[in-house]
Amino acid sequence: MRTKDGVRLNPDGSITMKKDIIQNKHVWKLKSYLKTYFFFSDELMQRLLDAGIEGLRSYHAEDF
């Protein structure tokens, strides 16, 4: 399933996103689907965890 935001929800529950949506960004929010979530780059997520910031949940998403 794809949304207009360029997100693909896979049958196994994983998410893939179009590269041009996330390229060169560390934080983004989708306009329609999953609009209650913020998305972080792997690099930013690791920095937040290294800084000891708690309460974050992460799920890895591939790009296409």
C-alpha cells in the first residue's frame, strides 16, 4: 500500500519511504498518513540515544 506521501506499508508491518522525501533531512513529519508521528534519521536517532534522551521508540524503515 502506498500513500501520497511516498510511504509504503508492507504486509509484514514494516515501512519504506521514498528517498526524495527523506534525503538530506534528519527530522520530518508526513502530511497525511501517520501524521501523528515524527520521523528521525538513523544518525539523529543514534545521537539522541547517545545523549541519554529517554522515552524514544525506534523502528527502522528502509527507503526506495
